[in-house]
Amino acid sequence: MRRRSCCALIAVGMAILLFIIFICGSISSRVSVASRSQSEFRGSGRALYKLDISWPKKPEYFTGQVFGVAVNHLAGLVYVAQRGDNVPKVLVFSTDGDFLQAWNTSSLEMPHGIFLANASADPTVWITDVGNGGLSLHRCVSV
């Protein structure tokens, strides 16, 4: 009987120790991710990218759910695609974060993909849409 209670006491002690180790590991991993997300992400000791909280200069243009971004690095344009009721489906910014224009289109019901093709010669933005009962592809000529 004494041996059984001793084994039970050891098992409870080990369970408590494992629980403490789990909690400490969980907290330390959250702290390291949180501190990393506020500064920069690193790979092999080098910074991969740094969060620019000042981009765009006027974030109030984001009125829907952002689902995609396409960049024309040659023209210095950033196309931000968003979905929602009564919102412009594509917002166009400069790479510096200045708002340039919005594309309002009623032909997009539930867009979910954006892609920029042929950035150098004749830039074209393609948007996929799953609304209206099936998959459709829309071509938007960049201006």
C-alpha cells in the first residue's frame, strides 16, 4: 500500500513538472514571436524584411477585407485587392504609400485572387472571382 501511494505521488509530481515546463515553453515562444513581429524577421542572421507601419499613408482607404496584393515594380504601383459590399475592389497606391485611385466594379462579386502580368510592356491586372455561381477571370488593363 505504501509503495502504491509513493508511485502515485511521483506520478503527480511528474505531471505537475511537465505542466510547468509546457506553460513556460508556451509563454517564451509567444514572447519571442511577439518581439519579432514588432521589429523584423531574420533568416540566417540577416533581416528578411521589416514592417513599415507608415504604409500606406492613409489606411482609411481599406474599407473591405484585403485578400491580395500585386506589385508593378517597374511603374512603382501597388494594387491592393479587397472584397466586401459597396467597397472599391482594387486600390492603387504608389510604392511610397500614396493613394492614387480606386477601381469600382460591379462585375466582381467574390474576388479571391489578383495577379499582374507583363509589367514591362503592357501591364495587365488579372482578378479571379468565385461569385455568380462559378470561377471567372477578369482582365483589368492597367492605366
